[in-house]
Amino acid sequence: MEFKFSHYKIYLLLFTVICWSCNKDLNLVSQDSITDATFWKTGNDFKLAANNLYNGLDRFGEEDTESDIAFNVPNSVSNGNLQPSETSDQWNTSYGYIRSANKIIEKGAGTQDADIKRYVAEAKFFRAWYYWKLLRIYGGIPLITKVLSIGDPELFTPRGSRMATTDMILKDLDEAKEDLPLQSDLSSPDIGRISKGAAFALSARVALFEGTWEKFRGETGAARYLDKAIASSGEVISGGAYALYTGNGAQSYRYLFLEPGDDSKESILDRRFARNILGQDAPYMYDQDGYNPTRKLADMYLDKNGLPITASGTVFHGYSTFISEYQDRDPRMTMTMIIPGTLTNRVFYPVTKVANWPDKPQRNFNTGYMLYKYMSEDPIANNSGRLGDASLFDFDRHLIRYAEVLLIYAEALFEKNGVISDNDLDLSVNKLRDRVNMPHLTNAFVAANGLDMRTELRRERTVELALEGFRYDDIRRWKTAETELLQDIKGIKISGTDWATRAPYSDPVYLSKVDANGFLIAEKDRKFDPAKDYLQPLPTKEVAFYTANGKTLEQNPGW
């Protein structure tokens, strides 16, 4: 059961325990249930406690709709209409798991038992993970490092600074990695548990985030975090425990995100699923509103020669036909979004039995683009939620994968030094290009074609990690959200193309929703206030609780 953290619930729980304990003669050691007096004795006890921390790992979602590369319905985070709310699932859930992690850490303090130390290390990793989930959207937050009791002054801990929060996360990860196993040392039943590599990789992610956040705001300390990102990602690369998935040849990028990619050497941390054991509703939502790529994402993919589609000499074929913009492009484009006319296997709903059906070539009516990434070739897995049985869903969500570590290494090096060598490009982003048979990124190529290395590194990150939930964080840490999120969300080109002859785009209502160049406008009049929108508002109920007790929980600026 998830523990939903709030001050009110803690007080209620403590009040109940205190009243129950008023009888001094009460035997506090239960004879028929697990209590603190009988638990926390063995490594297996700590393992059972640590298992709960995995329950909060991200399931499949549509996080990139908070940015500019995906769209289904208007998103209040993306379009600037977010309003403060009393409560926050992210806040409550994260602090609930932080409390659970603190309990494990406290109970295992000072132990010399190697098994117990391992699960204390897992708890430190997860405490860092859940504090990271808060840091990324709120900035500095109250740092609670013990299990709170009634009357503890830490109940009203003020917000820590961004630096203090980041440093605590990195400290937890540094300590955790000392007692975590190598990936290669995980036994078969423990595949998927936290390893040293996961601690190093999360450290690299957090350090890059904070290093670039500070750099592009002129803050001190950026270099220290960039050094940490370089060192942590470098440890993962030099360790040799991980590699890019290449098990499906030229289509490996596509199949990495489906059943064949489960437990591959590219996986550093996954949210694991298994049919009839643990599933979830409709991981791939191409029905209804969908999780749809936008024009912004589509135009980022290079041509087959490594040139932007706007560059001189590009072999880009334009937008005139249903398929022309997909031709001679970075293969990741057609492994991320469906080429119009592609037949897919799915189960229509409702059905009386499971069967393979050839899907009609169709488009969504939001952007005109359809997601191919995560569309299994198993129709049952594709439609488990629509069939009413989430347990039928089968493949894992990759939360940290080796490709991200390679991208972190390249970006951190460039942002620290202002340059990156061809050798380091070959060690990092060019491995990603090799997997999809794209030309290498080199300093000479950038110079010869009038390109910008920072732009190309950011492009590589965006297309490689497309629709995996990174874009919102990226454009905020780069401080480009104030430009990117103000722009209209656009889709396919309708005017002057084959789409103008295909319903519903041939209808006047769609023909009237295009810009001056004929591209479909899915959403306009978007807002972004750089004075406040780089951070989200703290839950107002938490702020009010502090205030009611004569304390202060500072709200984020502008909220």
C-alpha cells in the first residue's frame, strides 16, 4: 500500500499510536503480526521493505505533452495555464516513499551485515530518486532525513536551497554506490534491482540538470556539477557493463522499446511489467486523443546525410505527399512515428475474442502524426487496457538507459569546455548514430555546413529520447522554454499536399486551422511567463499548514 505523506495524516497516525500506548501494561510485541520489534532482523527483512520503494517508479505516461514535441489535448503545464492546487500527487507520493526510505536507512544504521547494507544502499538510491522528482519541478524543497515523530521540529523544515537539495541527492547516490552490486553480479531473480550503474547514471542525470540550469542563469557552481556529470557518466561508460541494444539489426531502436528490449544491456533502470503478473492500462494510446508527435519533433530529424532539413544541400523531399517527409531521413523518425499507410496489428474494442486485425491506415486528428514507438506487434499488449485486463500488458518502461548516459557525457563535456573532441563524440553520440546507420557528427562536418555543435548535441538528445519524458526538463534547464513553449503547436502540412484531399483534413474546419504556410495548428495562444513558469507551485495546503503553525514554507516566485 502506498503511504501518502501529509502532515495531517502523520499527526492522525501518531495520535492513534499514542492513545493506544497509554496502558503501561500493554504487551507491545505482537504475537501474530509483524512489528518493528520482530522485523528488521535479517537481510531479507530489509529486502522486503526495499521492495516497496520500486512501486513508485514511473509507469508509461505522456509526459512530453508538457512540452512542445507531443500533443493530445491542451496541457496546462505546456500552454502556460497551470494554476496552484491544494495538493500534488508528486509531492505526496515522493515524500511517502522518502519516509519509507528513511525508515530503512535508520534501521540499518551502523550494520556490518553486507546484505542489510545493500538494501540500505537501495533506500539511499530511492531517497535520491524521489528527491530528484521534487527538485526537477519545484527547485529546493524541505529535506527530511529521518522518520518524523510528533513534536519533531523537522515537521516544519524550511525549504533547502537548490544547491543543498542537489548536493544531498548526489551525496546519497555516492554513498549508495559503495554497497550496491555491479550489474554483472545480479543473480537472475534480482535482475531489475538497483545496481552501481543506476546510482552513477542518476548522479550524472541530476548533475547535468543542475549544472546546465545554473550555467544558463549565470549562477555559480555550474562547473562543479558539470564535472560531476562527466565523472559519473564516464564511470558508467568505462565500466563496460552496459551497451546499446542491437539485437534487431537496423530496427534495433524500435524493438528496444518493445518486448525484445526487456532486460537488454541498454537497460540501467526499468519499470518492469509482465503479463499476468503486473500490467497497467493502455500503455499505447493511439485510440482516443493519442500521444502524438508534433511538427516541432518531426522537423528535428536530420536527412540521411546528417543535414538539417532546412540546410543547403539537404535531400529532404518536402511535404507534398503522404510519405515524402519521411523519405531519406534519420531512421529514428520512422521508428518513432508511423509512416502513413502502415498496417498495424491491434485488437478492436469491444471484441468477443482476441484476434489479429489489419488496422486501416489512418491519422489522429490532433497533429496528424501518430506514435509508432511503444506500439507492440502483439495486439494483446497494445490493447490490454481497452480489453479491460491490464495484466495482459507485457513490456517494460526504460527509465534510465545507456543511451542517455552517452548523451549526458557529450553534453556535459561540451558545456564545461565549450568544445568536444571527435574522439569524445565517437565515444558517445556517434555510437547512437552507428546503431541507426547515420553519418558521424564531427567538428569538421559542423564547420563545413555552418552548423552549431550545441544545437546538434541538443537535437541528438531530443530525437534519441523522443517521447520518453525528457523534453520539459531539457528546455527548462537550457532556459529556452520561454521561446519554445510560446510557439503554436503544429502538425502536418495540409495546404497544397495530399492531405488536403483526405478526410477530415479536406473539411473546411481543418482547412481554416492552418498557418500561412499551410501547416495544421493544433493549439495557439500559448503562454509562458519566465518569471514564474520555470518552476511549478508548491501545494497550497502544505504552505497553509506551515502558516497555520507560525512557520514559513516559501512558495515559488510568482505563484
